[in-house]
Amino acid sequence: MTHLDPTWTILASYETQEHNRCVDVFARPDGTYGFEEFRRDPEDMGAWYDVAYFAEHRYPTQVEAEEAARSAVHWLTD
């Protein structure tokens, strides 16, 4: 399952056309930003799971977090 902290606010969410991969961009209460990539498989009944544990990285702006996500997650640029 996901390991996003419930105090973090999701600002943007991007999904593949197949709806099996997702990237969430979020803000933390301390004013930093981050992102995480998730996947879901039919056999898991639609539950989302962390893929790469990007959420530990901190960025000073939402724009920088989104740029980092595009660099790290290949399908965001497809």
C-alpha cells in the first residue's frame, strides 16, 4: 500500500492511459514538496502500491518536484 503521510496534501495526480500507473505530487506541512509513483494491478483489486519510493526526496517548490518526477518517471514524458 502507499506510504504517503496523511498530513501531505496531493496537489496533482497523473495517470497512464491504462490507469495502472500514477504519480502524485504533494506538499508537506513544512513547506517542501515531493512526488511518488504508484502502480495497481487487477489481481490487487485496484489498490495502489508505491513503485520507487521517491517520496523521501524534498523539493523547495512544486515546479521542482514536478520536474524531478518527469525526469525520474519515464512514462510522464511519453
